[in-house]
Amino acid sequence: MSNAKIVEVDVKDIRFPTSLEDHGSDAMHTDPDYSCAYVIIKTDAGDGLEGHGPTFTIGRGTEVVVAGVNALVPFVVGVNLSEIFGDFASFWRKLTSESQLRWIGPEKGVIHLATAAMMNALWDLWAKREGKPLWKLLVDMTPEQLVSVIDFRYITDALTKEEALEILRANEATKGEREAELIKNGFPAYTTSTAWLGYSDETLRQRCRAALSEGWTWFKMKIGADINDDIRRAQLLREEIGYDKVLMMDCNQRWEVSQSIDWMKRLAEFKPYWIEEPISPDDIMGHATISRALNPLGIKVATGEHCQNRVMFKQFLQAEALQILQIDSCRIGGVNEILSVILMAKKFGVPVCPHAGGVLLCELVHHLSMFDYVCVSGTKEGRVIEYVDHLTDHFKYPSIIKNACYMPQQSPGYATELKASSIRDYVYPQGSAWQQLAREGKVKL
């Protein structure tokens, strides 16, 4: 590894026309085209070693994230892998603290989405170099090695390096048992694919019945546009899945604080396990107010899909503003930053239930939950990973689902690769799939 060097970074705008069938539709994002800024890092290693890394987007604006990635390229090309992976925390800080680029963050928004794509590709590259799937790369690292990749700046009032080491060391002796159990049984998942907001009642019923036949026991529905429609659809879901299954609700940032409380009190009869992203994802104190009002009703508040960095997660935890912490593999700055959030969640006693779906998010986050279980939390209780079954035909290493559980990937890397044919056909706007849709009058390019 010491002699291998990064020689090229290629980034592509890849989009899929999911809006044509209402896949992914919710109260805030009514017409998403699942997309990604897709990074390929090439090295001069003789074996053709490459790292692939996406940042998930939903269509328009992906070109802006691509521009963000291109702005980072000069700080990556020409760097030896040993320089990066030998002191990963310092490299992460160098990338996120570049004097002029930092101004358009710092550590949030487009530039942080771009950072996540770059870091995802680097972790994929590292895991491939070691011949391990990412979850196994992380599990095999010592507490000291894991802590060495984390930048603790701005979070030491909530988690110090010494506390992180203590958490990891406490699980070290027994992690082999959990790894064996994980390989046998996998990690629990829930489905969102049954109840997108744009689906008809008949589609919803059909998808619920199909999911039940496949063994799913955790279901999430999209709500937030119309209270009477939400009540009707919640009743329909409960008719299909019964009350012995778990039902979660997701508003996707649609409401005000008081509206969230009033709306969820009316939906409480359907026994929702959590309400997700009820308000602005930046409103920490608003989430705390909602939590105080809804927790006595048995309704937890979940958020994190759009939480911008570890500092905001720190404050959410300190304010007791969430009871379910939802990391996203592309929203904050890659695995390095996510590890710090998982460790903070452990200290504050809050379960991590990742946001997934989209383009390759399921493939990414299951590695992180498996690491959390084996090395940090030590339990699956109250923990579950979102699963969405769209677009899996385009993935080189799609998630392996068995008995409604994610099974550990065995292929080396971060499972971040799209198929070459899908990259070719769905690169925007020149890909053949988009050109064909334009000829048919289904889209405007």
C-alpha cells in the first residue's frame, strides 16, 4: 500500500426516473428521481484497485454536488494511500477544513455531501485493499485504530477520545460471539416500500400483503400532507398488517412544532412506534418539545436523515431531542464522522436505526449497523435498518435480505458499486435511458 497512489478521480451524475411511478414520494418530496453523485477513485496499483463512492440525491441539483466533488479532487489526486489511511483523521480534517472551501460549509450542505462521496470511495478502496467487506474491516480494527480515524474536534464536551476507547474496549472480549451470531442471523430490517405517499390504496394493500408473505414485521408509512387521508391510510395499513406488527410514521419535515404534536395525538390510536422528521431537521429544540409531548403516548421521535454533522447530532443527544438516531451514509462526512456519532449515541443510550433506500444507501448503512452491534452497542434491541427494494438490479452487490434481515456482505469493499451498464445508461442527461424517455415525451432534459 505504501507505494500506491491516487492518480485520478472521476465523478458522474447518475439519475433514475423513479418519479414516473411515484417511488420515494413523500409529503415534502413529491417527485423524487433517485440519483447520486458517483465517485470513482483510481490508483496506480498494479491490480487496478479502485474505490467507488456515492452521495444520494433526488434529481435536480445533483450537478451541483458533482461540482463540489470536483472542487475536492485536487486535494486527493497524487496522494499516497499510506498517507491517507495511516492518519485518516488528519486527512479527513484536511479535506473538511481546506481554508476556502470550508467557507461554503463548514461541514454541511453541498460541500459535505461531496465530502461523503469522496470518503465513501476511499473506505471502499481501503476495504478492497484489505480484502474485506467494510463491516469486517471495522470489526477487525482495534479500539485504538478505530479512534485514530475520528476527528473529535467540537464534540469533546460530549465524547472524549478516552471515553470512546472505553466504550470500544468494553466490547472487545465478546465481539467474536456477536460476529458469529450476525453471520448466522443477520441484522433486523424494516420496509418502507409498501406505503409511499403517492401510492394508490390498491398498490398499498398489494405491497403490504407481499411484504407479509416475505416475513416483514416492521413497516413504515409516509404521512403529513392531509390528516384525514393519513388517518384513513393508517387504518388501511393496520387492517393489512394487524397490531402485532410494528408501524412507524414519517412526515419528512412537513410540519410546525405544535402541528406535529396535534397531528400525532390524532394518529396515536394506530400505535406508531416513532414519528420521523416531523419538522425542520435543524430545529433541535423543536424536536425536544415534540419529544416531551409525545413520549408519554409511547411515540418516539426519530431524526437524523438530514442532520448535517456530528455537532448537530451532539446537540440533539444533549437536548434529549430524539429517541431514535438515524445516521445516513451520505449526509455527513463519511464513515469517519459516522463512527463518532455511533459512539456518542452509545454514551447517551439512544439506539441507532439508519436511514436507507435511495441509490446504494441500504448497501452502505448495513455495514455501519453491523459494526455498531458487534463493537459498540452490543445489542440489536430497538435497532432496525430501513430497507427499500427499488433499483437493486442496478447494483453490483445488492443487499442480501433473508427473513427480513440484512445478511453480512462477504465481497470486499463497501458494496458501493453500480453496474457498468447502469452507469452508461443512466448518466444524466446523455445516458441512453434518459434519451429514450425524452424521445417518448416522458421527461424534459
